[in-house]
Amino acid sequence: MAYTIRYSDESIEDLRAISKHYMEINISLGNRFKEAFLGAESNLLRNPYAFSKINYKDFRRIIIRKFPYKVIYRIEKEIIQVFCVSHFARSNRYVKNRLRK
């Protein structure tokens, strides 16, 4: 089955802020984050059911390798809907509040 990914406006804003943060620290670090994110995205497209469910409805998460971020998503037929890109230090309550929107 071929999947497509759709990003919520909030998740796009999350990614912009994270990328900007790493680019301000070091351009190569920003580029490594982008590559790591694209790798996670590729893995997600290959098999979205391979990643952990979280304890909230039908949401799942994939971890961005070498960076302390997780991508929270839900599978709706052939569409992978990304709702949030969150730092590990963020509380579960914060993530759940974002998913309720």
C-alpha cells in the first residue's frame, strides 16, 4: 500500500522552529537534523505500523535518530497525518493537549 504524509500547520511550525534552532547553532547541525528527519519520514512511509503506539487514542510516534525529538502521527487509510513534532522533555500532557486540537 502506498502512503502519503500530511502535516498539520502546527507540525510544520514545529519543524521550522527546530530547524531554525539547529541552524543558528551550526549550519551543519541544522543540515544533519534535516537529513535525520527525512530518514524518519522515509521509514514512516515504508511501514507506518512499525512504530510505537502512544497511550492516547490511535496515535503513534517515530523517533528522529540522533536528535531528542519524536513525530506524533495517526494513520487514516492511506494517509499518515502528522500532528506534532515534540522534544522528549515535553510532558505527555503537552502532547495530549496538542493532539486534542
